[in-house]
Amino acid sequence: MSDISAEQVVARDFYARSAEEQQDFLTQTWCNQCQEIDLGMIEPQEFESQGRVWIEGKCAKCGEKTVTEIVEEDDE
Ligand SMILES: [Zn+2]
């Protein structure tokens, strides 16, 4: 078996986050399409893969996919 290239992407529950965090992630965005920050995101979905966590959603302005990577300081 080889899983070198097969990234295991796990869906997480964005709504398990605190209301404050949700608010931050939904408002602090970058849209490649609009080339603007903080336009907002709708329909957020949170994912995790190999220690990376990110939220995918749609730009509230143009509907283009936006991705916000989350940096979590998580010492094991
Ligand atoms: Zn946009």
C-alpha cells in the first residue's frame, strides 16, 4: 500500500467552532476573483488533511470558491 500521493481529506464540523470564530472566518477572507479581502464567505465547509485545516466557501460577492487556511497552534 502506498499513500504518498493520496491525501486523506477529512471533513470537519465548522459549526462546532465558537460563534466568534465562525464570524471571524466568514468575514476575514480573500477572493482571488475579486482581488479583495474581507468580502465575506458563504456556505462554509471545513476540511482537514495531514495537519492542515482549511475552510472552503463561496465569495459572498461573486460566488467564486474561496479558501481560508487555518493555522492552529496544536502541540502534541
Ligand atoms: Zn469574489
